[in-house]
Amino acid sequence: MLIPPGQNQSWVSEFILLGFSSDPMTNRTLFSAFLLLYLSSVLGNGLIITLVCLDMHLHTPMYFFLCILSLLDMSYVTTTVPQMLVHLLSRSQTISFAGCWLQMYIFGAVGLTECILFVVMAFDRYVAICSPLRYTVILSWGLCTQLSAGTWACGFFFSLIHTFFTMRLPYCGPNRVNHYFCEGPSVRDLACMDTHVIEMVDLVISVFMVVAPLSLIVASYIRIAQAILKFKSMQARCKAFSTCASRLTVITFFYAPAIYLYMRPNSSYSPEQDKQISLFYNVFTALLNPVVYSLRNEDMKRAFLKVMGR
């Protein structure tokens, strides 16, 4: 739908999200698969939040940050997947301009907050392994609260900049977004003006919010690896390296697609490939986080058995 701002030009008032397929049978299959992934992600992350809140033994900085990560992951998938599920079964695949604005902002805010939170969690593990005797002194509850508030503030602030510059572009048609949600690069591709300046804004934000945090995470895990090598027990070393490897795998699944999507020129935009890549850091990462970070953890298992025993 187009609304006329003047005599010679019209602006779109809604977008059409093309999703993955136009075939009804394929869409029903995708609906079942994505519904299962969504429910698994929400239940897994919801379980972590519940256990951390109910078990006093989990009231530590590490589980405090894990609880925030689970909340972010639940928000992440809930911002995009429920609407995608509706569109898979519905004939109408439209989203209003304001709805697209809001979805892009919340998705970006949660994603950027998670980028910073991964750094905080890496710092938490660095202090726990490299300075175990000073862990509770360094990571006081006051500092944990400040770090948490800072991650949320940075995420929502930089997402506002990204969304504002993207959605203030003139969109005068077509309005068909080749994606399953309103992601910045996909919507920006429909703008009827040069988007070079907006690409540069996204590049700067990505450097500050993606590349810099990833560099700090890598530096933290290098120091952690050096500390692990000093462990006398081979079993303890293997267990620690296994935990670090699984966490770095999840971090890679999250950061690599984000770097690819937001730090490349618009000329290399590939809609079909981008939709598949987005699934990794949107849906699958949110599903993997509970398994890698918490459900394999012995403390979490004990807390679960304790709660179930009630």
C-alpha cells in the first residue's frame, strides 16, 4: 500500500515479508519445524531463568549473567518467530511501517545487548579461572548490576541509531521484503536513494558493538587457556578446555553471521542466503545457549532435581 506525500512521489505504509516459500505444503512443514524450535528455545531458556530464581545456590555472578542471556534469547526469538509462524499459515504477509520499525529496533537492541553480554560473561570466566580467590571481591553485586545495566543501555542506544537511519530512508515502492522479518539490510535494499551513508553508519556500529567485543572475548579466552594449561590435573584441563570450546562455538555461531550481514557492502546483498544465515544467530543460537551454557552444568542439574523434588 502506498500513501502519497506529494504530487510526484508515494511512500509505502506497509511491507510484505516474503518469507521462505510460497508453496502451502512447504510452509506447513516449515511451520511445524520452526514451532518446535521456538517452543524448545523458550522452554529451555525459561527453565534456566526459573532455576536461577528458585535456587539460592545459583545466586552467583555467573548464573546472574546466564539468566540475563536466557532472557535475551527468549526476547530474540519472540521478536521474529511468532510473526513468521503466522505468516507461514496466513495468506497475508504484511507488516505495517510502524510495526517494521519496532521489530527492527527491538531485534537490534536485543542482539547488540547480547554482543556486549558475551564480553561480560567472558570477563566473569576470566576472573573465576585466573583470580579465583578474588572472584567475589572483583565481581561484587554492585559491579554485576552496573555491567548488566550498561549492556542493556548500549544495546538499545545503538539499535536506535541503526533503526532511525534505516527507517528514515525514502521507501517509495516496491515494498516486498525478501526476508522473514524486518532486518536492516533487507529493508534498506528497498530504499529509493543511495544508501552508502547508512552502510557506513552500520559499519561503525558493527566495529564498536561486534568486532571490538569479539576481540575482547578472544583475548579473555586466550588468557583463560594459558591459565588452564597450568592446571596439574589432566582431567581438569580436558574438562575446562571442553567447556571453553563449546562456548566459543556458540559465540562463533552468533558473531560470524552478524559480521557477514552488517559489515559488507550493499552490492553483495543476497536475499536467499541472508535468510538462512539469519536463522543461525536468531533461532539456532538461542536454542544452543541453554544446552552449552547451563543444561550441561552440574549445578544446574542439581537445582533442577531439587526443584522437581519439591
